Amino acid sequence: MKKIIVSWIGIFVGCIILAAGFVFFINPYNLVPGGVYGASIVLHNLFPSIQVGTFGYMFDIPLLILSVLLLGAKLGARTIVAALFTPLAMNTLSLLSYPSEEALHALDPTQLLGGCLNMTDHLMLTAVIGASVIGIGCGIVVRSQATTGGTDIVAMILQKYCHIRFSKGILLVDGIVVLFGLLVIGFGVGNADDVAQPSWHLSFYSLIAIYVTSRVLAYVINGEKNDKLMFVISDMELKELHDYILKDLDRSATRIKSSGLYTKADKEMLFLVLSYREVVEVKQKIKEVDPRAFVVVTDAYDTYGEGWKPLPSKGELHPE
């Protein structure tokens, strides 16, 4: 029960963080960081009286149906809540942040929070900050086994059925939305009479925002991924190293019988997984025990088993 409650709290907190990233750093500057809300920003330029969050509702309904059908009822229920709550949070924050209906329709950054958060002259900074906040919020939601709708659902489907990593799937699909934004916002398609249209260079800021979002999202979901694989090959039995691994590190290792290809002599090979902080200590211990040992250290993409992550169950979705 505690795990379920924490998971649902994570969904609501993540949605609020995501909505804040859009309202304060993305929407007022016509950046299009992909996804349902990126497309909604583009449509808001065509129909300014309809808020970005409201367009989100219009996109999410068919995608939510796909989520329930293809990703399972449990994930679908959580996604429905997240997808319905995020536009509500976005519209509510927008209403509270602008002093008038005219400023709200225009998403005027000079009137956002009384003008104290106007970053018109710092588009790179607002793109990076906004993308980071969105990535954190979206990552919290996904770790809670939900999505915020839109391209999150598409990315989940791509991961499950096409074996494309979640963060890469978002990067791929969102690029299409940026092209849509380039046509409407950058080149003024549908707004030929609006001389105040932003320049097409906003699309470059949008691409930066998409990349930053995908990297932050991957970090929130997977962590640092700094596990290391170490192979130690020695002509002697490394009993002191065995004791160090078992007692000091409180880890284990696998001994593999091996022999030299040239000398034919028997050798001891140890295979172990370490955190990156432990690698230096183990290398120092190896040098004390056998300075002539052959050592190979490489990255471990994922580690499962006792002391590490549990193996995923059948049908369980692990976005990455």
C-alpha cells in the first residue's frame, strides 16, 4: 500500500513540475520542445484564445486509448490520470501567472509573474532550464509507471514493440513536432499577417530543449549508470584479494578457470561488478597482491541480480 501511495504521489508531483517547466520557461517564448504540448504551443499560435493545456486534452484522448489497448490496463489507468491532470495543472498555473486575459492569450513573458521572470533576452538559458524541469517532471512520472500522454505513450509503444529505448523514441517522435513548429512559428504559415512572428531560429532552441529533456529524462529514469565490469587475470591465487572483495567491499565475484594461450599455464581469472567509486580501491589492492596481474575495466550498461536491480517480470515495462 505504501508503495502504491508513493507512486501516485510521484505522478501528481511530476505532472506539476512538468507543467511548471512549460508555463514559466517554454510557452511564453514559443519554443517547441516536441510532444503533445509542443504541438499545442504551435496550435496556440494559430488559435490564441485556446490555451496550451486545452489543446493537450484534444491530443491525448486517442493516445490514451492506444495506451490502454497496447500497454495494459494498469499503465493505462495511471496514464489517464497523469494525462488529464497535466493540462489542468498547466492551465491553472497559466491563469495564476498572468494578470489579464489578454496577457494570457498572448502568453506575454513581460507580464509573466509581474515581469519578474521575463527571459526574452536569454532564450538559450530559458530553453535549457525549461527542458531540464520538463525532463525531471516527466522522469518522475515515468518512474511511477505512468506517462503524461502524447509522445510518452508513443515512446512506450516503440520501446515495447520495436525495442527502441524510451528516451530515443521521444527524441525521434518529437523531431516531427519541431518541423511543424518551424512551418507555423518560424515561417509564419497560417500567420502571414502577423509581423510579430518569432524568427525561424527558435527551432534551433527547440532542438536544444528536446536534447536536454531526453538526457535529463534518461538520467532521472536510469540514474548515473556508472557500474563497472572488472576482469582480473593472475598467475597466482589471489587470496588476499578474495578476502578484500568479500569482507571489505561486501561483494562477491566469480572465479573462472583459465590458461594462457601461449604459455598453457593455469591462471586465475576473477569477474566482478563494481561501482565506479570502488574501482580505484580494488586496483590499488590488486597492485599490492600481484603487481603483474592483467586487469580490464569496462562499463556495465545494466546490472541485475543480488545486490543490484531485480530482473524485470514478464509484461513489466522498464523505460530507459
